[in-house]
Amino acid sequence: MLTEMTKSAPKRRTRAPKIVINADDLVHLEALAEGAMQRNPALADRLLEEIGRARIVTPAKMPANVVSIDNTVTYRDESTGLEKTVTLVFPEEADITSQRVSILTPIGVALLGLAEGAVFHWDTRTNQRRMLTVIRVE
């Protein structure tokens, strides 16, 4: 009987890390996703999915160790060991030369709402799957 139970047990799937979004950013994020539907539907869908699964909190309850708009975050690529520090911003403030990454990029969507220590998978624009870890949020 134990063998039967083991065989019928569902396979473990890796869950996406929990995310938290600042309520003050919610309307702007939803508008950006809707506006991106024509230009980049896959990215817009991903942002809307993240918003849909997020816990929305007031600014006063936003944890300091969670990636939000205008936060600087350091993350590590687990396949290379390289660390990178970027600031997550709205598209109009993006400037890659200053390490200011738009929320409307694959890495921007992936980082939104993650807490320090979170490990997540990210698919690059060249369809490479990377595992990243959030090291620090400032």
C-alpha cells in the first residue's frame, strides 16, 4: 500500500517565490501592462500574472527588504556566480548605462516584489533559463 501511495503522489513543482507590491504602484503597473499588450504581449501577460499573484500592501506595510519601484537590488546569477546591482524604475526613468532597469523588461518583471533571499528562474531574451538569487534590497 505504501508503494501505491508513493506512485500516486503528485510530483513536486517549484513554486514561484511570494511577491509583495506597493499599492501606490499598482495602477501605474496595470496601465503599463495594458499599454504593452500590443508591443510585447508575452511580457505584458507576465507582468499581469505577477500582479495577479502578488500580495498588495499599503506603503506603510511595504517590507524594506522587498524589491519595489525605485529600489536598488543586488542579485546573483547562480550559473555564473556574478552579482549585479540595478535600480528598478518605471520605463520613462530607465537608463541602462546608469543601471536603471525598466519594470517593462523581463528582468524587471522577474524582480518585482521579491524579498531578499528569494531564488527565482528568469528566461533571458535569448531563451536561456537562469536561476537568480536576490542578495540585497536598498
